[in-house]
Amino acid sequence: MLSYAIWLAGLVLETVLIVRAVQGRFLGRYPFFYSYLASVLLRSLALVPVFRWRPDIYPQAYWYSQFLLVLLGCGVVWEIYRTALSGFPGAARMAQNVLPFLFVLSFSRVFVKAWNSGHWVPGFTPLETERDLRIVQAALLAGLIALLAFYVVPIGRNLKGMIIGFSFFLGTSLIHLTARDYFGEAFQRAWGYIQPLAYLAVLGIWLIALWFYSPAPEPEPASRLELDYQARLAGTRRQLRLARSHLARTMKP
């Protein structure tokens, strides 16, 4: 009964978050975030008939849909970067070029590992796969938090709540995936109430932070972050010119 009440409370909070964004006309401001939230909501509802009438295929349905949510979670991380660095064109351009490459690299590593492993069965043993991708998301988010803190970059209430909530979600997910892989189903039974309660806390954070649209304050024109980026870019270009010049002299007969 308690697990059902927690599950129902999660559905209500997810619905309220989406409805509030529609009412406030800021749903399109964070398309990846709200797409992720809507997908979680729809997945929860879609799995109910599967669990009730086809329990034999429930594990496959759950883990395949979970992998889709992990992919959408990468989009949320990308959107957080894009929003946080929107006032810094150089840094934002670098992040938009680097992040997709890191995600593709991570997916390639996961798929190669899965292909070469005789024990990896889609829908049954994807714990390590999800954990690897969650680690990438957590590392990228931690890097952004460190960058924002170091350069004292102002961020709005919406983005701050998204970062805090998603960081807490990733942290609890990594604890769950690591411990379940180590302890097995015995841990899963104990975690069956802890994880949904932790997710309710995440939804509560998002509900408070995203009740109104609150964009980030405009950064100063001469921001230290952008100045440092331009200085590093100029230094890199200078080193590349010197390297090309040295290579050209070396190649001459």
C-alpha cells in the first residue's frame, strides 16, 4: 500500500510540473527537461498493464524503457550546459561541440563492452550499462558545477533547481545501481522504498524551483569566464601556428 501511495504521489507531482509549465508558457524554455519528465510519466503509466497482464516480459520492458530515459537524461545535461552558458558564447560553443562527442564516445564504449561480453543480455543484465552512462552524466554535471562556482556565474532559480534536483537524482541512482550490482536482489528489496522517496524529494525540488519562469541574470560584458576562454583560445591558436611553422621548416629539403 505504501509503495502504491509513493508511486501515485510521483505521478501527481510529475503531472503538476508539466501542467504548471504549460500554464506559465515556459515549457519550450527547457524542452529536453520536460520531455524527460513526460517520458518518465508515460513510462510509469505504460508499465502498469505490462506488470499486471504480462509479468513475464516486464523486466525487458522496464530496462529497455529505462535505457531510453538514460539517453534523454543526457539531453537534460546538455540543456543545463546550454542554459547555464548561454551568456558566454565562446564557452557555450565549446560545450556544444564537446558534449555530444563525449556522449557518443561513452555510448560506443558501452556498446562495445556489451557486444564483447557473453554475459550481457539486453533487458536482464543492463545494470552496468546504465551505471556507466549515469557516471558520465554525473561527471559532466560536476564539472559544470565546479566551473560555475569558480567563475561565480549567476544562474536563475529554474536552472539552480534543475541542477540540484538532477544531481541528487544521479547520486542516488549511482548508489542504487552500484549496490544492487554488488548485493543483488536482497538490496533491491530494501531499496524499493528508499529510491522512490528520494525521487519524490527530487520532484519536490523541481516543483519549488520551476513553479515560475526565472531566467538567469544577464552576465557582465567582461565576464572572467569568457575572457579566460578567449585568452586560452588565442593561446591555443598561437601554439598551433608555431607547430605548423615548425613542421613546415622540418619538411623542407
